[in-house]
Amino acid sequence: MSAAWLPVLPVVAPLLAAPLWLVVRRPQVAWWGSMAVGAVAFAAAAALLVTVLRNGPVDYAFGGWPPPIGIAYRIDLLGAFVLVLVSGVSWVVSWAGGRGVEREVDEPRRALFFSAYLLCLAGLSGMVLTGDLFNLFVFLEISSLSTYVLVAAGRDRRALPASFRYLIMGTVGATFVLIGIGLLYAGTGTLNMADLAARLPEAFDRRAVHTGIVFLIVGIAIKAALFPLHHWLPDAYARAPGVVSAFLAATATKVAIYVFIRVVFFVFGAQATLEALAVQHTLTALAAAAVVFGSWAALRQDDTKRLLAYSSVAQIGYIVLGLMLADVAGLQAGLTHLFNHALMKGALFLALVAVVYHGGGQRLSDLAGLGARMPLTAAVIVIGGLSLIGVPLTAGFVGKWLLVEAAAAKGAWWLIAVVVVGSVFALGYVGRMLEALYFRAPAAQGGAGIAEAPLGLLVPALVLAAANLYFGIDTRLSAGLAGRVAAALGGAG
Amino acid sequence: MSASFDPAWLWLAPAVPLAGALLTPLAARRPALRDAWALVSALGLFVCVAWLAGAWWRAGAPVLRSEGPEWWAGVVLAVHVEPLSMLFASVASLLWVVTTVYSIGYMRANREAHQGRYYFCFALALAATMLVAFAANLVTLFVAYELLTLATYPLVAHKGDERARQGARTYLAILLASSMGLFLPAIVWTHVLAGGTEFVSGGLLAGRLSPAVAAALLSMFVLGVGKAAVMPVHRWLPAAMVAPTPVSALLHAVAVVKAGVFTLCKIVFYIFGPAELAALGAQEAALLLAGFTVVAASLVALRQVEFKRLLAYSTVSQLGYVVMAALLLAPLSRLGAVLHIAAHAFGKITLFFAAGAVYTALHKTRVDELAGVGRRMPWTMAAFTVGALSMIGLPPTAGFVSKWFILAGAMDWQSVFVGTVLVLSTALNAGYFLPIVCRAFFREGDGRGFEEAPWPMVAAITATAALTVGVFAAAGPLIDLARMSVEVSP
């Protein structure tokens, strides 16, 4: 009877394995074990997706307690889609963990590092799977707390203030979420999402419910780093060990956006929330600002990881822009870009791990001449960068096309202008990286030992880069599934 | 009795140079093998296109398409063949062979570094060009168009010094910004309006446009297709002149820029439909802009002293002819536009080859240093003269043929504007090309004796000059092909 516990496997496996590394304490064991657990989680997620595609949503009641009394999991196509993405990318990123921690994490902390990694994965998977609002908060805290540890795990002392800042912001966000959940509970008397969705329409006009919804959305926006609540992100990504940046950029913000979709479109009801509470206009404006500001800020960075981090702020803007069009085409565009962006940023941050492996720095000038010395790593940066710009035959193009098409169909011309401006800025900041890689002579002193990174780092980076090309050509899994999810969500009309 | 033609074979045209590109790194460390492979790739593509053209012609030159896999809902990658695409593909593949011979001479004589990367990108650019030529819809064309920009960027930045980097930056920034900013939105708009982006005889958008929408969309296309270098989106072309001369010759006189005007022709012929545009009168603004480009670029060229920059501005002006002639919409001028794509290619590549030969043999890059060069490099400068005559539009060169039809179209539709532009720019062309020829042949220079460039370069120059004259002498088949392309989209 494998199918029965399939829905909880992506959460339970990493959750149970994480404490083991505290006992074993051998980094190699922890690394191999984490990869094995990641593989199990990914396989379970893939199996879940197949099941959902065949038989429709899967339900699981913890301890046999039926909802709304017990905690229920309900996995529909949206959940399965995001879960496959999150578990898949985090698994590939974990391959790079072994080599990645060698340079960036001190020996005694390495086993702990993998514990935190698995805990974070468990938290993120739980957020995707759960059908219970309070359970969602618990998983949010599990993933957040382990993230603070991960960010601070490296040798770079500057990571400590970055992590602390993230902790403050993250805690504020989590508290907002909790207040929101509390108010909703007070207003409706239930925490189960399906139940809440059923009861909400009659309670919707209460001020407490409104307040709860707004608290929840703002809290999620902090976790998703939506402009102007993004301040924790650039520092955290720039100072964290490279593997952590790749992991977080590809998964954490994506899951936050997933939660947003879940509560707004499934629980609150898109029409009511977006229009009655003016969420649509507010978030569209903020997302547009995120695209322009994030891209512009990325253009001015000298540190490659900060550059990518600001680019993430902009990409989150694109995703939210798509979602806030609130029709099927817009949702499809947003979800497609969510999927593709995880691949781009995963590949790019892993490439930067490879760059610093042999003692290279993470400033733009440190990329100089690496095109010849690290041809494969440089190729990953090229592919990831082109995908960020949205060049055809890369994954990025698909999302951008769908977004522009959705906007054009709605007659939202200014939105196309925003996308264009963002793309032009992206061209600028990616161009700076490519130029440094290929057409700048390396600094005269030092850098003699710089050669191609070990396979342990190259393979995961190349796999993600290849995924960028693959999903630029075969879009059935990305845009195709996103389209089905969007059709199921239906939009707000 | 007519043989059939399977359009699926068209995929072979981009596939051959792609294979050539992908195998280049294997030979990168052995110069002889690498050069031989470059030549084999070019010949392979030429044979492939010649075979396709022959089979297609024998089958009665039909318009046929072959669909690739669906990319995502409603968006398909597809190729098709029609007279205009066959003409563009033939010209580009033929000139690639000549350019490869020239490249081998040039790159070796100038001891250029990174030759593996050079030939790799070159072949990749040709693969993209072939896909541009045979693209059956705007999406496929856009994919190839962007690929062409990216493949040529490393070629422009080839030297790697600050000047080359700066030029390449301008090149990439303008081309990608215009295509992402205007071309792509215009394509998506077309997709939303028509539910697809296929090239359709008579115009995909025919009957779906109001004059205002048509004018806006056409302007987005004309400015968004930056490769057509309509002012003010032309700055990338002079910037690209930092590239090695064979790159300027094939890519920035033939493949890249022709991909731009070719794209605009396709859009006018098959997306809007000439009859529809004429009825709407939506082309006026774009036509004025193209005419302005022709004259303004010539005026700028008049003031250039750097040889390649002068040629670049001349190209901007000549591209303006094609755009202007296509937008005039008269059948005869559209015929001239199609012909000019080919005619300008032969003439301009000759001029660039000559500039590169002078640089290689004498290390001269300015036109005011050319006194007496005609005596030291008689083959090169004779070929240059042929190319210059073609630019001005004098017989016995290809430029005369195309200009004839453009002018005929202008008279046919009584367009005083186009006629005036043509006369003015002919005078200007003569004004900046003839002094160079005179200086080279009739002035005393500093050096003496015969100092031609390496023989592969001289052979290539002679070949393209011969082609320029040959097109004039045997213009029949070319005119037939061009006429068909006008008939396919009335």
C-alpha cells in the first residue's frame, strides 16, 4: 500500500532524516543521506503528480482524523506541480552540497548544515501539501528557522547580520501570517482550508475577516520578498553559502507565492479578495515597481550574487504581475515563470558556487577571463543569463511570451511596457556578466590556480542549465501543466 | 510530370551549418583541419541549398510548409519555402563559401586569436540565417532572428580590447532592446489579433485592422526589426565595424542586415498584405522614415574617413532602399526591393572584401590614405570599383537592375517622394565612392610595386566582383524569382 502514505512522504522523509545527521556527524554521510532523501522526496512528488493527473486530487487525513477536526492534506494539480518543482530543484542543488560546503562551511558545522537543509525542504514541502492553515504556519516556521541557520552557516562573518536581518523580517512576516490566521479563525471557527472556503462567503463582510486576509497577504508578501518588502533578500542571498542561495532562490520565494495563490484563489475566492479589497490594483502596482526597481538595482550591483538577488526581486514581480491579471492566461504566465525562474536562478547560483570554488571571488571583476578557464561554468552562466533576458529557445522566453500575450489580450499595454523595460535592464546586467566572462582579461595578480570546478559542482549546474534549454523547447511540463492548473483555478473572470 | 517537393527537407538548411558549428570545437586546436572543416561546412550548405532550390524549382516552385512540434498551445515552429526565402537563402549560402575562403586568408594573415570560436560562431550565424530565410511564421523567424544576434555578438567583440567591447555592447544592446522591446510585442499583438503568426499570401492581418492599429503595428515592426537599420535604430551597424572584416562583409553586409530587410519584406507581403496596407494607407509614416534614412545615411557617409564606417553608413542607406521600395507597395518597386536584397549583397560584400584586403596588405583603414593604392593592388581596387558602381546603381552592375525597378515602381505609382530620394541618394553615393576610386587610381601614393593581399582573399574579391557583374549580365532568372515573390503576395 504505497499510495496511501505517498502524500506525506515528501515531508516525513526529510523531517525524520534531519535529526540523524546530528547523531552521525559525518559530513559525507550527511551529504549522501540528504541526496538519498531528496531523491525519495522527488520521486514521491513525481508519483503524486502522476496520480493527480490520472485520478484527480489526493486527500490524506493525519492519524485517520477526518477534517475539519484533524489535519488534512489535499494535493491538487497546483500543489503537485509546485511540489515537483521544489523537490526536484532542491534535490539537484543538494548534489552540489558536498563540494559546495567544502569551501564555504567549517568542518564541524557541515553535518548540521545538511540537517537544516532537510528541515527546510520538509517545511517547504509541508507548506505546499497541507490543507490546514495553522499547519501551514507551522511549516512556514520550520522552513524559516532552518533558513536562518542555513544563511548564517558559512564562513563569511557578514552573513550573521544578513541572517539576523532576515530573521527579524521573517519573524514579522510569520507573525502577520499568524495574526491573519487567528482573525480568520475567530471569524469563521475553522482552520481547514476547504472548510474555510465554504464558510467564508457568509463571514466575508466582517471587518475582522478583512483584516485577517490583509494580514495574511502582507505576511506572505514578506516571505515572497515582494517589493517593497524585499529588503532581507539581497543581503541574505549574497552572504549565504552559494548552495543555500541556489536552494532559497529556487524554492523559498516560490513556495511563498504558491501559498499566496492557494489562499487567494482557493480559500478567499479570487473575485472577492482581488476586487473588494483592492488587492489586485495594489499588488499589480507593487509587482510592476518590483520589476522596474529590481532590474534597475541589479544593473548597479558589483557583486554577482547581489546582482542575481535583485534580479530575483524583479522576477518575483513578473510572476505576481501574471497572477494579478487574474485570468487563465495570466495565471498560466505567472505559474510558468515561477517554474522557469526556479531553473534559471538555481543554475546561475550554482555556477557562482563553481566560480568561487577555486578561490575566485564573487565580484563582477572576478569573472574576468573565466570564459576560457572555466568554459563549462561560463556556459551555464550564459544559458542562465539568456534565460533571464528571455531569449527564444530558453525557458525564460516562454514565460515572457505568455505574460506579454496575456497582457495584450487584456489590453494592458502599460504592463507590456513594464516587461520591456525589465527585459532591457536584464539585458544590461546579464550583458555585464557575459562581457566579463569572455571579453575581459583577468586581473594580473593571483588567480593562477583557477581552473574548471570539480564535477560535483559542475554536474548539478549543467543539469539545471540543460533544464533551461529543455523547458525552452518542450513546454508540456512547464507551460502545459501551468495552463491546466490555471484553467482549474479559473481566474476571477 | 512535375516532381514533388517535400518541405520537411527545408529543416536541413539550418541543420547543416549547425552541425558544422557543433563539430568545429573538435578541430579547434588544429588550424589546417579547422579551416578545412569551415570550408566543408560552407560548401555543404551551398550544395544543400542548391539541391533544395533545384528540387523546388523542378516541382514548379510551390509555396509549401512543414510544421515542427507545437511549442506551446497555439505556437508552432514551422518552416516554409516561397520565392523570397529561396532567394535569400541562395544568396547567403553562396556568399558564405566565398567568405570562408576570404576568412581563411584574412584570419591567418592578420594572426587573429580564438579562430575556433570565430568559425564556430560564424557557422552558427549561418544556421540562424537559414532559419530566418525559411521561417514560416513570425515566431520561428523571431527565434532565428535572436539567435543570429547572439551568434554574431562574439564575432563583433572578437578582438576583446576596450573598443571592440564597447562596439559589441552597443551592437547587442540596440539589437536586443529593439527586438525585445518592439518586435516581440508586435508579434504577440499580431498573435492576439489573428490567433497566429503564419505568413499568409495576401496578408494574415488583412481585414482585421483599422488604419490606426495598422500604422502603429507597422511602426513597431519597422523600428523593432533593428537589423533593417532604419534610422534611428541604425547605430549598431557602424558599431559592429570593430569586427574582423570577413564578419563585416558577410554578416553586416549580407546575412544580418539582409535578415532585417528580408523580415520587413515578409511582414509587408505576408502579414499585412500590400493591397491591405495600400488600402489603409498605413505605411506613409514608415515610408517617410525609410526615405529619410536613405538620404541621411548617405550624408553621414559623405563625412566618414574610416573606410569601414563609410561602408557601414552606405549599407544603412542601401537597406533604406529596400525598406522604402517594399513600403511603396507598387508591384514594380516590391520587385525592386527583392532584387536589391541580392544586388546589394554582391556589391557590398565586394567593397568590404576590398577594405579588408587593403588593411591586410597595407594596414590602411582610412579612405584618405588610399592614394595610389590602385596601382599596388590592382585586382582589389578594380573589384572595389565594380562594387562602388553597383552602389551608385550604374551598369554593368547588379545595383543598376534593382534600382531600375524601384524607380519604375516610383514612376508607376507617381511617387515624387521616392523618385526624389532615389535621385538625391544616387548623387550622394557617387559623391563618396567616386573620389575613393579616383584617389586610388589617379593619385601618386607613397609605396610602389605590386602588394596584393594573400591569394585566397584576392580570389574571393574577384569572385564577388564577377558575381556583381554577372547578376547584371544574366539577370533573367533572378528577376523571374523576384517577380514570382511579388505574384505570390499580390
